[in-house]
Amino acid sequence: MAEDDSLQDLIDAVSYGEVALPGLDEEFAELRARINLVCVVSPELGFPDLGFKGYRSFIERSLTAAEDPMTLNVAFALEEEVGGSRLKWLEEIVPRHWGIPDGPKIHLRYSMETEPAEGQAIAPDADVRLADLLDVGFHPFVCEGRVAVNLWLRDPKGNRIDSTYDWPTYRGSEYGRLREGLGKKFPEVNW
């Protein structure tokens, strides 16, 4: 009984983020957020729900099956549960980066607030220098074109200017009002 209680205490502590096991890092949190977005937007793909209840169930299954729960590598346990080939597929559906054609590779941030049990999906966002987008005629999407990325547009110094879920429309309407001011402030850029 005492062993069961201590295992339940460990499950609760890990679930609430009070105890960190090997593999519970930023990379794992990002993977969990990416999987949750797919769960909400494309449930037919069958990825596991890793919202709070689903995550707790995953932790419970993994710790219960572990020979030594305190040395369990949670990232390896998730890879085993999801499957390595499905994780590679996940990279195509919800990539970690968006490559601007002839430009930099932009990191996409996925929200831990996406909660599959509630059907709530939050789009990923990314910081991008406005100058890097000037020749781009499309907007990035994830989840097979179902979710637009929120682009936080930045000036050459990295200061936020604005955000958009539709770059082509923004470029055609809003960019014009910023162009003159940016040209004066950053004359070295061909606005």
C-alpha cells in the first residue's frame, strides 16, 4: 500500500511539474505542444492526447511500467508510445521550423495552452524580420494547411512591429503604411 501511495505521489508530482524526470525539458514540452495541436486539429490521425488528463495518464502508464520510476526518461517513453516513424511524420505536420525561401530558418513556438480535451487549439507563432518576408508571397501554415502561423513582424533591431495570420493580405494593405517610416529609420534596407 505504501509503495502504491508513493508511486501515486510521484505521478501527481510529475504531472504538476513539481518533479522533473530525465527527458522532461523544453524539447519535450515543445513535442507535447505539437502533438496536442495535431490532436485538436486532426484527431483522425490518432496521436495521443497529452493535455493535462492525457499527460497524467501517460505519466502513470510510463512510471508504472518502469523498473525504476525515478530514472525513467520521459522523452524515450513518449517516443516508444507514439512510435519513431510517427514522430518523423509529426515533423511534417507540425514542423519545428519554417524556412523562408532564400532566407533564414524561423523557429515555430507551439503553445502549451492547447488542450485536446476541450477542443481548444492555439496557433503557433514565430518572430520574423519584416525585411526577410518582403519577397515571400505566401503565409506559413501547419497541420496540413489547417492552421496559420501567427507571425510577429520585427524591425532590423528585433523590435516587434505588428503581427499577422495572413502575410499576403498584410503586405498588400498594412505594409504600405509602415514602409516610409521604416525606410527613414533603417535606410540600409530596401523596403
